[in-house]
Amino acid sequence: MILTASSGLTEAGENRLRFFIWPGSWPNNLRGPLGPGHGPGAERGDEAVRGQRSVKLGAEGYTIIRSSRRRTMQLRVGVRGVEVHAPSWVAESEIGEFVLQKKDWIERAIKEAGHDLTHGRQVFSTGGTLYVLGAPYQLEIVPGDKGQPWLEEMVKGWRIKGDAAEVRRLLVKWYQLSARGTLSAMVRDWAGRMSMSVPRVMVKDQQRLWGSYSARTQTVNLNWRMMAFPPEVIDYIVVHELCHARHLNHARAFWNEVEQYCSAWRMHRLWLRASARKYLF
């Protein structure tokens, strides 16, 4: 087996290690990416299964995500824990050995990212804090197991009736509805400032991207979770994606234009890497 590797930290704070499987390097019986986005989707058609061989990382194991189109094995450490993305034809025993071999890298990646794998398992209880446009909002959970669950918006908070799953479902719906209006308005505002036509805006439930731009459909895709971030950070993400309408790469000309409209983009990108996950649930 011939493996080469490269690693990097995404703007979502995910640490990645990618291993390229060269043709002919696997035994005969075994023959058969995430792009430069900004945030926290497995490849379309990927199937996630829980790893049968666990790596001792606190109480955590790892998740195997397979794809028939994938030709590489890739480790990711992010808000959903340790994931191994692998071709569908690679034996599970090989994946287990691969993860065990990279145990030191995984533990180092978690430490460098300052990431606790239990983060994101929010306990929704009275007094809990979530964030809206960077400002803290308080939760008040109404007791009682009868009747329909509901959410009432308060000043800087919510009153919610329901169990933990219902509370989370209602909050996600609230964030998604709020994001459609707020993020679309921010895109329109920045498109005007940048003297470009207003693109289509789609608010999505993306797992690893804060935003993306489709040149084919002239669409800016934004993650509803951004509603938790400070406005200046959202501005950076919006500007970043709008600049892709003119530059379909991350060459120097692209970053020069980003800086023209968002001079503090480096600081905001660092914030996304270091602090974004603290605002998620």
C-alpha cells in the first residue's frame, strides 16, 4: 500500500489528513474531497456507518463514511468527531488498521484545534445559552409532557415547551427561518456595495461549509448556523462568496478583492477556525 499525505485546518476548525491511494498499490482483492469551502456534507451518495474498531479518544470511536466514487482515504477531525472517508471497496479491517496507525495524528489534531469531542451535544435546559448574531440568548424550558411542543420568542431568548429533541427541532426551525431573511438581506446589501447583480441565495443545512458559490446557477449558498455568528464574521463569509462570482479560485486576485471590501478578513477567518464551534449546537 502506497500512501502520501497532506494536512490542513479548514475554516470550520476541522483538521484533515488525506491519503492518496495510488492505482496498483492495493492487493488484487481490494481493487475495484472536501473543497476550499468555509465551514462545517459528506459527498453525495456517501453512506455513514459506525466504525466497528474504536480508537480510544476519550469515550469516542470514529465514523466510517464510504463512497463508490472516492479514490482516497481521508481523516477528518471536526464538530462531529473523528470521521474516516474511504472508498467503498476498502475492507473495514484495513480502515481500522489505518486509523490505529494514525492515532497519534488524530490526538494531536484534536489538541491543536482545542476540540472536545463532546462539544455540540448541547443540553437544552433552562438557563442554557445560545447565540444569535453573536449575542447570547437564554433558554427557558417550560415543564410538562402534555400538549404540542411550542416556542415563544422573548427579548434575548426563548420559552420552549418540549423534550430535548423537540426543543432542538424548534430551535433549528427558528434559526433557519431567521437566516433566510437575515442572510438574504446581507447578500443583497453587499452585492450593491460591490456593484454586482444580486445572486440567488439559498440557505442550507450544510455540515462542513459556511458558504459556497455556484457559477452555473449564480447562487450563493449559506449555512443557517451562521446566524449565531457576529455580523462582521457573516459579512466576511458573504463577501468571500460574492468574490467567487468574479474569481472561481483562491488566487491572489481573489484575495485582493476580498481585502478591498473586508480588510479584516484574516482576523475573521482566524475567528472561524478558533471560535466558531463554540457558537454551534
